[in-house]
Amino acid sequence: MGRHLDRRRHDLVTRVTEIQTTTAGSLPRTPALIDANRARTFADDGFTLQSTPEFDELTAEAVADVVTRQRTAGITQVGDGEFGKAMSNAVDYGAWWSYSFQRAAGLSLTEVNAFTEPPVRSEPGRIRLTSFLDRRDRQLFPAVYAEAVDSGATATAFPTTTGPIRYRGHDAVASDIANLKATLRAGEQGFLTAIAPGSASRVRNEYYATDEEHIFAWADALREEYRAITDAGLIVQLDDPSLAENFDQINPEPSVSDYQAFTRLRVEAINHAIAGLPKELVRLHLCWGSWHGPHTTDIPLADILPVVLGANVGSISFEAGNVRHEHESGVWADAAVPSDLVLVPGVVSHATNVVEHPELVAQRIERFAAIVGRDRVIASTDCGLGGRIHPDIAWAKLAALGEGARIAAARA
């Protein structure tokens, strides 16, 4: 009897002191899944990937395996690794975005797209995104980007908005939901990622009269995806690196006030898209872009956090292990953080091949626990690991994340 009481007491302490862990979404695809995606054919539009029952079965099996591997590494809030979002190459920085082309009507291939359009110059009071190849960090380090930054290749071509944006991804998101839920244990919380309206609308627009109309058209369409995920009891993570990384894509550098106004519209689009959804099931992912460049033109967190905190979400995922932004943890201590907001800091990074020591991971976790309390911290990765670092390194980092969380919990 005494042993049973001791065990129950130990289990209770474990549940109370455990620090939750998760990822930012993307995890390394298996070679078989990459090869299968590469073998898929396109529909007549030239960018919609066709599926087969065999491919769908392979994806479901891969999701089951990646969830098991996450648990083994110590991840408590698991995802599907974004396996429902096609990657046809080992290095792909765009799968989190290009999947949306498969799920929206109103797009078509044109001669000019977001990567081939000419540079655009902004002016005070009227800032606009320039072309991707005209980013300011890229202009400061042309040799680095030409020789040392491998951006890989995306699974599909990038289309342009040429008609009304409408959601057509009902079957695809239903498959994502079914694949993940089939692997979850009783009481286990899972999450799926979905692109946010501001990031989705960075495709070239040849239909809507204004950027605002384009953004809110995406918000109305993507709301269907968000609702499907939360209706299934899963967390939806809204991927919106544009909130921070747009700053690098405005040339010349804008004033902070102009950029805040530019970003505020994109936060309003998020709130429009998630209105009425369970707040606790909505997570926002913020980052400065996951490419392996210098990032010297990143906007400081302090300049955008007041705007980002206007998003009506239950949790925010953000880079905190990246060497360009780790020092900004104190910004959260000075910010007006809502009392019910859960912080999901990255404590292992996609930006380095060095595997973080679990003790460092624990220290990073403890910084944020000291600010909002341990019950409002979920330790995570800075950004997606899949397609950015070698799979073996990615899984070693997740093991370090799990061990670091256990160290931090034991010290509480």
C-alpha cells in the first residue's frame, strides 16, 4: 500500500513539474517521402500536386513514425512534422508556404512571380515589399548569398493571384487531421501548422485592387483551414514569419512607425481569420525567416512585439535560441504580455549545426519561466528543422530539447 502511495505521489509531482515541449512544425522528411513527392505529377494548372492512394498511405505511415520519434525525444505536444506539406528536395525553405498553393483557388502561373518580379522602392508613408532577391541583407552580403546560402528548391512553382481567392483544401486538411489524430494517445495534445494571411498574400497579386483586399481575401479563405483544425480539437499554429522578416524585404529601410503600421494590418487579418475560434487552440509562430544568412537587417523584437501582442492568440512561438535574437529575452519582461498568453520560445535552433547542450536548453527555458511562470512556457525549436539541417542533427537537437526540459523541471 505504501509503495502505491509513493508511486502516486511521484506521478503527481511529475505531472506538476513537467515542462511541456513542442516543435515549430517542420521535421525531416524520410528519403522515401521526399522521393514519393518528387515522383508526383501536376494537374493542368502546373502547380497542384496529384495524390494517389499509395502516396496517401505512405504519408500516414510517415506521420505515425514521426510522432513516435517525437515522443521518444521528449516532445510532449506533438505535430505531424508538416508531412502533409510537400517537400521534393532535402533542402527546402518554402514547404510551409508552397503547400497553400494546393489549397487555394484564384492562383495561376504567370511569367512573373514573387521571386522574379523587379525590385520595388518604398518611401516614407508608403512602404511596399520589394522582390525577394532585392532583400537588404542579401544586398549587403552578395557574395555570401551567391556562394554559401543554399536555399534548395521548392516542390512547386510559385503562382500569382489572378482571380478571387477561395479555399479548396478541405480534403487535404482533413487528411492532415486524420493522420495526426490516428497517432495521438488519450489526453495527448497535437498541433498542425497553417500559413497566416499576411505570409500567404506575399504571392504576386494581379487581381485585387489593394494589398489590404488581397490579405483579407486570404484571411477569409484560410479561416476554413483554421476552423477545421480547431474543430478537431487540435492546436492550429499560424505560421507568419512575414511579421518580422518583411522588414528585410522593404528597400530602403523603413521607419519603425511605418513598419509597425504595415505589420498591424497583418495582425488585424489574423484576428479576422480566427474570430470565434477557441483562443487556447491558436498559436502564432513568429520568426525572422529560416534561411542560413547573416540576418544583419532583422528588426529588433522590441520594435514589433507591441504590435504582435495585438494578435488574439493563446500562445506565441518565437526564436529565442538564434544567436541574432537570443539576447532579446528581456524584451518579454518589459512588454505588456497578456496574463493568459503562453510563451513558446525556441530553445534549440535551426540556424546552426551545433547541437545545444541540455544545460543551455534548461537555462533558456528558465529565463522565460522567470518572466511568466513555468506553467506558461512550452519549450520549442526556433523554427522548422525539416529541410534546414541534417536529419541526424535535427533529432539530436530534439533529444537535447527534451533533456533540457527535464533538467529545468527538476530544478523548479
